[in-house]
Amino acid sequence: DRRQRQMCIRDRDGETLGLMGPFGSGKSTLIGILAGFLKPTRGICSINGKVPGANQEAICRFTGVLQPRMAFPRQMSAIDYLRFTAGIRGVKSLERGLAVLEHFGIDPELSLHRLPRGFRQMVGLAGVMLHGPVVLLLDEPDRYLDGMVQARFDELMLEEKARGTTILIASENFQDMERICDRMAFLRRGSLVNVDDV
């Protein structure tokens, strides 16, 4: 993406770093590059010393990536989605994913098309966290969350941070990010404007 210009951000182990900026500032592009979904035109990035693309299989083992628009088969239930994700990842236990569903009060047997969009996004998050990643790359996970679900999401992120999980989270909501982030990086038109402690 030609809008993604030179930037240098180091996310420390066990830190929650917020990516802030308006629509089109490059937040999703940066997460896409880190996740290995997009290839940078120049420069290099790494996660735990692994370069996305070149070390993709290794990166997938220790990262979890949540995209802003999760697509689910219409008749699939939350538990079906966890089983599907577990099968892809070779995870034997659904315990971690079920714990996330319980945290948000989501019935695992309920069809996903009956859930509000914000709850469907949290089912996606349960799948992302199923294998116990040590790095979370979350692209606007709070986009469709109401006040109650947002509060539960904040609690979960603080719990993950206490476990030592490193979290990179993109959002346009300054107040929500201020509650859970250690630092915030501000982007504009693909450039890093500033990085501030919270």
C-alpha cells in the first residue's frame, strides 16, 4: 500500500499497544502486513524475530488475528465455529474458546445469524484465542460493541495482558483504548505521527 510509509514501532512483550487514527490512516494495512496477509512494498517487520510471509507457519502458531468483518456460514453455531477453527489449527481442546464465550454470555449452541454483530465478532475472538496465542493482532474489534459488551471486552484484554500476552489493537475509539492500552501509536495517511504512554 503506497500510503504505508516508513515507521518504527516496537511493541514490548506483554504490552497492549493501541493503533489510533481515522479511516484510511493505515491501521488495517499495518496489521495485515504483520499478519502476513499483505506484503510490504519495502522495509521489514517481524514478530518475535519471525518475518511475516517468510516464517508464516511459525507466526500462525503463536499469533491470533481478528479481522473487522468476520464471515460465518449462516446456520453455523458458536460451538460449530470453535470446532471448525480447532480442526484447522489442530487444537484438541475447546476450553479456552468456550471460556471466552462464557465471558460474554454467549450460548455456544445458538446459531450465529441470531446473534447481534458485536457478539458475532466476539465469537470470532473466541476462535482467535482458542490456541492460546502469545500475540494478538486485533483490527477494530470494538467496532460493533455496545457499552456492556465493550466493558467485558476491556476486562478480557486486561486479563490477557496480565497473562503476559502482547496485544496490538487498532481502533478509532480513543476512550476505549485509553482504558486498556499501555501506549498508543497515532497514524495519519500511513505515517507514524506519535507514540505516547497512556
